[in-house]
Amino acid sequence: MPNSGPVHVLLLAGTAEAAALDAALADDDGFRVTVALAGVTRNARPFHGTVRRGGFGGAEGLAAFLRDGAVDLVVNATHPFADRMTAQAVQAAAACGTPILRLSRPAWTRPKGATWLPAEDLAHAARLLPSDATAFLALGQRHLAAFRGHAARLAVRSIDPPPPDLLPTARWIVGPPGQSVSEEQSLLVQLGVTHLVARNSGGTAGWAKIAAAAALSLPVIMIARPAQQAQDTVLNATAALDWLRSMPCWSPGRQPR
């Protein structure tokens, strides 16, 4: 006999994949969704699920939320580089015996003929960058500490104006990423860029700069994703929905309370 009430899903969000899964779950009365957004999420799009903003207070706080909120399933659809949140989610889910899924879009692959210099992390990327380079750092303001004091000429693009003490000698481009490869090419040429530094975030939003660097034969220092802890992983919202519906706690006969 099917259980009563919808399955409670905690969706750790902040990516386009999370939004796609939230939209798909909105059409299934067998689920109710709590969408968790970290405090750093800006201008978040509307969600169908109940939105919770802010952190949980580490793995222990998240475990308490899972217990107190009677969460049945967790989907971690945070950014591919959100390694701390991912570790906390895995730890909390294990402590509560709650099944957890990692929804993470595919990593970028090197375009044919492009030069990629693989980096393990930000510090490694800074060491790989030649001192006489003109580098475009496609990293965001929170990921620049490793480049403080670097001898290379640095250019950084940021949605918001930077604090005055953040890479004070860098050239800052304030605004959103370019929407096309040709637009990104023009910017790289205008800046005299010799190297692009980027994290392998995957997805379509940042691909234009990677393709532009390849078209200009510019080396890309590509920072690898953090190692993933053992967990079920899917690459898109459709596969995540299939996983959710494969769980014993879900049944097409379940109805909303």
C-alpha cells in the first residue's frame, strides 16, 4: 500500500540544473520540494518549491534540518566547485541515512587544437601562469587570492565593482560575460591577453570565452574540478528525476497532503 503524503526533497540549488529539476518536480504531486539557496546567490530566479535562504551551520546543522524537516531525499545541485557544501551534504545525509544524489553538469572538454594547461587548484594555476603573461582571470572575486602579488599583468571581469584592496593593480572589466564567441574574442584581443585562467565549470554560460581563447590560439590554464566523494551522480535534470522516482519512498500513488 503506497505511503501517504508527498516525498520531501531538499534541493541544494544555485545552478541552471537545479532550476530545471525544480521545474520538473513542480508537475509531480508525489513530491514537495524545499529549495536551499546559499547566501551568496544573487538575483535568484523564481522557484516552484519552498525557498530557504542562508546556510545550515555546517554538516551538523544540515543533519538537524534533514531530521526536523522529515526530508526523504537530498539532491545536491550546487556549483561543480562547491566542494565544502558537497562534503557537508554527504556527511549530513550519511548521518541521517538519507539517500543523496549529486546533480552536476558535464565538464568542458578541450576543443580540437586548443592548448589547455591542467591545474589542480587555484594555487597551482597561479604557479603555471608565466610572470610575463597578460592573463584574463575568469574566476570571480572570491577566487583571486592566489594571484595577489603575481608579476603577470592581470585582467578580471566582475559583475560588481571590486573592493579597492582586491588585486589593486589589475585591470577590471565590470559587467556580465559576453554572449557570443566573437564578443569574447574582441575583448581578449583588446586586452592583449596571452593566457586565460578558468575553472572547469561546464555548462553553456561560460563556454564563449573558452571557445574564443581556442580560436585565438591562447593557452588556457584550466582548473580541474574538486574530487567527488562517493555518491550517486547524474548529469542533467531528467536523469535526476528518474533517480528520484526510482527511490523506494516514492510511488505514483502518493498524493499531496
